[in-house]
Amino acid sequence: MSAILAKASAPAPAPTPSEPALPIVPARRTGQWAAAGAVLVLVALGLYSVVTNQAFQWDVVGAYFTSTAVLRGLGLTLWLTAVVMVLGFVIGTPLAVLRLSANPVLRAVSWGYVWFFRSTPILVQLLFWFNIGALYPTVLGIHTVDLLGPVSVAVIGLTLHEGAYAAEVVRGGVLSVDRGQIEAAQSLGLGRRRRLTRIVLPQAMRSIVPPAGNMLIGTLKGTSIVSVIAVQDLLYSVQLVYHRTYQVIPLLLVATVWYVLVTSVLSVGQHYVERHYARGTGGTR
């Protein structure tokens, strides 16, 4: 018994010193850095060749970059983009609601609209509307030639085309909303319209904004196609200049740089709008 008590009262053995921790060294990614260096060299060489190549005629680009004709064309391009996007979603939102309706006739009409305008090239649609006078010379006693000028044709054709894509964007956003949110709104006695405007659409915006931003940038660049029906947008304006001066490359560069600048600004704006609607979801990067 005394041996057991002596053993219990004996001091605990001192802990053995732990072995020193091994240093953690990050893995060397020599191949990745070498590839990155090679890419940077190629990019630098490409930029150098563009800047120093006299064939680009950068002095001519600078001379026409802020000319009156180019700025007027840029203004029409921006106006046309804004109008088409707004009207496209004005058409596309009801179409998306009809597509989600329980009525099979309404669903079929919405599906048919989206199917037709997504299946037809936008150039064909513009040319069709431009020649609508061949089918309907007069509408309510008004000659369609006088009623539909090139700008009106561009607005109608682009809006109907973008409306089909806007409908799918809105429909996808609505479907991304959790069904439980809709059921909770129903349990509170909210009507269908209030559920859509107060519950569904605000939450759907998180899924709607990214593709809508892509649509906006695509519409901005797609407006250049209206130059085939003599709408004096940015591209058509520079074409008028180089048809007179024969300086094709520098004038095309003028249009290209303006498109790049505007799309870059829109991309930055899209980033912050996405952050706004992603608040509280962990997607605010």
C-alpha cells in the first residue's frame, strides 16, 4: 500500500522537448513563372509592333477621334443602345411572365415569339423591316416609307430581337428564386402581382444582372449592324469619312477604340451593380 502511495505522490516526469517544427516552403512553380514571362514578352512585342507600325497612322486616329462626325455617330450609338435595352426588357418581362403562366395558350405564344426572333438573324430582320413598304404600303392612311425611317427601323428591329433574349434572361432569373420564398409570400396573402414585384423580381435581380450586362454590351456592339440600312451610328460615320479620305485602317481604329472604351465603362458599371445585388449572399467579390 505504501508503495502505491509513494508512486502516486511521485512527481510527474518532465515532458520531453518536442522536435523543432519543419519549415513550410511554398512549392516552386518555375514552369508557371516561365510561361507567364513568355506571355508578357509576347504581349509587349505585340503592343510595340502596333504602336510603332506606321501603317496604323496613329496621327490620323488622333485627328478624327473627337471629330464632330464621329462624336455624333457615337451619340446615336449610345442612344440606340439605351432605347433598345429599355424597350427590350419592357417587351421581355411580360413575355417571361407569360412563359411561366399556367395557361398553355399564353405559354405557347410567348415561346413562339422567343423561338422566332432567336431563330432569325438580326440582319434579316432589319432588312425585312426596312422593306416593309413592299408588304404594307400604307398603314392607317400613312405611307410606311414616310412612317418608318432608317432610325425607326433600327429601333423596331433591334428591340424585337433583344426582347426575345430579355425574356429568357428574366425567366431564368425568376426560376432561380427559391420556391419557398413564393410559398411564404402566398401564406402572407400577397397577390400574384405583389409577389412578383416585391418578392420574386428583387431576388431574381442577382441572377438577371450578369446576363443583362452581357446583353447591354452585346447590344452596343450589335448596333453597328444598322450601318447596312444607312443609320449614321459610329461605324457608319467613320465609313463616310474613309470613303472620302481612303484612310480605312485609321478610321476603323477610331471606331474600335471608342467601342473598347465604352464597353470597358459598361463592364465596370456591371461589376458594381452585381456587387449591389449580391450583398448578403457571400458573392460580393
